[in-house]
Amino acid sequence: MNRDQFRGASRHIKGRAQTALGGVTGDPVRQVRGAANQVAGGAQYAYGSARDRIEDLARDGEHLTHSARERADDLIQDGRRYAGEARRRGLDYGRRTVRYADANRTSTLLGIAAAAFTLGWLARPSR
């Protein structure tokens, strides 16, 4: 309960007491003041409740933001790790390919020639 809720509730109770006392004593001015205090107290209490709820939502939003930031940091770290693994694998496969090409020059030359012929045949305008 925040300050506005407490003051609103106390003002509402004060207004009820004024209204009751005005009814017992027959004082219409006191009754009207009591009714006005009841309404004002209820409004102040409602304002305090809304403010309290907004503060709760703001705290929840901060918590969600913090959680999202932590999750994003984790995802970035995972992405870096996966990218490093892919780079390492690519380098390893590239080195193996170069070693194979060096060891089997004739097969490599025939493979490149076949690939070039196939691409040329596919790229020609009329088949």
C-alpha cells in the first residue's frame, strides 16, 4: 500500500464519518462535505492503486528486459562458437582438398575440365 492509497482510504473513512455525523446532527453542509471527501478519497485510492500496478509492471518489464539481454548474450556466444567451429571445419576441408589435388593432379585436372565443359554446355544459348 503506497502513500496515495493510505491517504485516499483515510480520507474516504473521514468522509463517511462526516456524512454520518451530519445525518445525526441534521447538518446538510457537513453531509455534503463528507460525501465530497468520500468521492475524493476513493479517487485518490484508485490513483494509488493504479500507480502501484504501474510500478509493478515497470519492475516486471525491467526483469523481462534483463532476461532478454542475458538470453541474447547467450545466443551471441553460441553463434560465435558455431561460427568458429564452421570456420575451423571449412579450413580443414579446404586443406584436405588442396592435399588431395596435389596428390592426384591428373584426376583433379580431369575433374576441373569436366566441370568446365558441363558449365559451358549448360550456359550455351541453344541446346
